[in-house]
Amino acid sequence: MANPADPQDQPPTSKDVDSEPVPKLGRGRRRRGLGFYFPPQQVISLFALIIGLVAVLALRDSCARGAGNLLKAFEPPPDAGAAVVPKP
């Protein structure tokens, strides 16, 4: 059983603690307005994503037309007869 007079069981007093001040933790950068902060790398990647999505939307019709024309080039002409399959 612990003796209440034992100094090891007592909480530390102000004499036991170092007198150096404890540094406070920073709360991050404070911005005025809405208080949002985006690092430059995230802003650049966000703009790259937006530009890519706009490019997909802008080029989808012309690419679809080009792919359709490419596939039409491999079709047989309309006046060609049925393909003859040789019998084994």
C-alpha cells in the first residue's frame, strides 16, 4: 500500500516543472474572406483537370466523326455481293 506522504505519488508542483515556456501549436494560415486555403499544387492540378474535361467535351463530336469514317473505310462497297465463304 502506498504511503500518502511518499513524494513519488504526489503530482508535480511548479517547483518540479521546468520554468521554460511551452510553445503553442500553430493553427495554420489564416485567410480573410471564407477562410479557405488551397496550396498552389492543388490549384494547378484543379485547373489541369478542368481544362482536360473541357477538351473532352469540345473534341468529342469531331473525334466521333473521325472514328466513324475510319470504320466506314473498312466496310465493303454497297454494290458488292455477299462474301463467298469457301467450304472446307
